[in-house]
Amino acid sequence: MGDIRRRGIVALGITALVTPLALAMGTTTAQAASCSTQAGPYQKQVEKFLGRPVDGKQSSADCKAIQAFQTKHSITPNAGYAGPITWGVMDLMNKQKAVGKTPNKSGACPTNKGRIACVNLTLQLSWIQDGAKLVYGPVPVRTGRDGHETRTGAKKVYWRDIDHVSSLYDVPMPYSQFFDGGQAFHSVGISVWAPPGSHGCVNMTKTDAAKYWSLLRNGDDVFVYGRKPGT
């Protein structure tokens, strides 16, 4: 296949995934909000996560701490209310931390492929392994939201572009490594925990995306499994 035709196919795959910058990042800019005076349904859990006194009562200091967390991770509205979305992000962080250095403990990601990039949608984690040996990670990732799910199954890296930019919307996708149509590993400039998720790509921090770029090559295996919460 000619290079022009190949690039055209990739561009068509990306068109369905990439929207103007705010939408492509899967969130809207957090707007300034008045601090909530109400205790939320997850008040005690959120207080514990943030290291606040766990009394289930909303104080001004509690609200400011919750609000700062919400702003950092693009959770809207960022009013300092301990609701289900805020707790959902925190709960996911706790589960990710608990994995430690054994992300493939269940053996779900194949160990007979040599070098392979694994993506656990349920825990929003990715790592690179070589056989059963952990090479890098696990690292938190941000995968496709409801209606734009990151597709599961066995894939291969087939095209890499370190400075990729969508020609349709001029949206930067640094360290892009495509493995399924328009779906790729690439870095984003927002929190990888920002809800509701990407338009199908596996978003990573710049540090992690750069490391993946240095470790993976065209033809390397990728395995995606599980189900992202909320999809």
C-alpha cells in the first residue's frame, strides 16, 4: 500500500476519535465554582483519601481540599462536593496503587508473545512486559469513554509518529503509536484520571508515553482487556 493511501486510512480512523481540543481531551475546562457547604454521599471516604479528619461533616477546609482535587483532575463541577464521580476517581487510584508491581497477576495478558504492551481497561492501567518479566509500569492511563470505547483484543503497533497532529482539528497527539485503526498510545496535557475518558486512544502522561516510545517498535504486540468503569 502506498504511503499516501496508508496515511489517508489512518486519518480516517482518527477523524472519528478526534474533536476540537476540549472535546478531544474528553473533558471541559473546570469552571470556578462556589464551595459546597453540604456533605456528599462519599464524604467520609473522600476525607480519608485526602488525609482530612474523618467525621462525615463538610468543613470549609474539607471543601477547599476536595475542590483542589477536582480542579487538578478536571472534575466538574469543582464545587468541593464529595459526590460519586469524585469518589470514583479516588477509588480507582486506590485500586491502581494496590496492584503494585504485579499487574499481570491474573495472567490475563499473554506471556508467550515476547515484548507486549498490556492495557487493563478495568483498572485503567498499562504496562510493558517481556514474557512474564515486567519491563515498565504499571502506569495509569485514560481510555475510551462510553460510546468511544477502546477496543479489546490482540493488536499490533503498526504506525508511529512522535509529533502526530490531527490534520482535521489540529490537535496534538505526541508520541503516537497506533495499534487499532485510529486508536493509539499517546500523551495528553491533562490528568490521566480526568473523566469521562478519551475518544478511544490510550492517553498517558508525557513521561510514560515517551518511555513507551523508546521501548516499543512497529510489529510489537498490544493486548487490551477488561472494561472501563462507566462504559
